[in-house]
Amino acid sequence: MMLILQRLPRRPRDRHLAATVKVRLLKHARLQITAPSVEVKAGVVLLRGRVRTRRQRLLAAGVVVSVPGVLGVFNELKVESDVRHVVGRSASICSSDEA
């Protein structure tokens, strides 16, 4: 995905679009995004950060595409419950190997 974004030309408007997207995400009443990162190239948004649920991940993508001027979105938001699940499984595997 980064390779695709690197090849796209940056438009003067991209910086303004990134700021608009970030404000909309942060002000949305039902979204809680941790460490949001918004990069825009040629109207295509790369969205990173963490959300609590998969529903919030989808909601965030919907908010992004609703911003006028956004042509597409790469949604790389991580879902915290998925991360905790993987970490929990790894911890239990390690502890059972040591026993």
C-alpha cells in the first residue's frame, strides 16, 4: 500500500484534505481513535491508529470517504480487541511451553 501511495503525485490540496479528515475523525461522537495518523496523496487517504472494535474501524472508513475530495482510503486501523487476543494467545503459549 505504501508503494502505491509513494507513486502518487502529492497535490497542494492534500495537506488541507488530511487536516479535514483528521478533524472529522476526532470530532465524531461514536469514534474513539488512539494515535490517529492520516496521510493523503492525490486524494487517497492512508489511515492508521487504533480503535476499540471492528465496527469503529468500518465507521472510521465511512467517515473518511464522506469527506469531499477523498478518492479512496487504505484503512490500516488496528482493532484493540484483536491485538489483545493475539497477545493473550502468545502469552498462554509461552507459559505452557515453560511448564
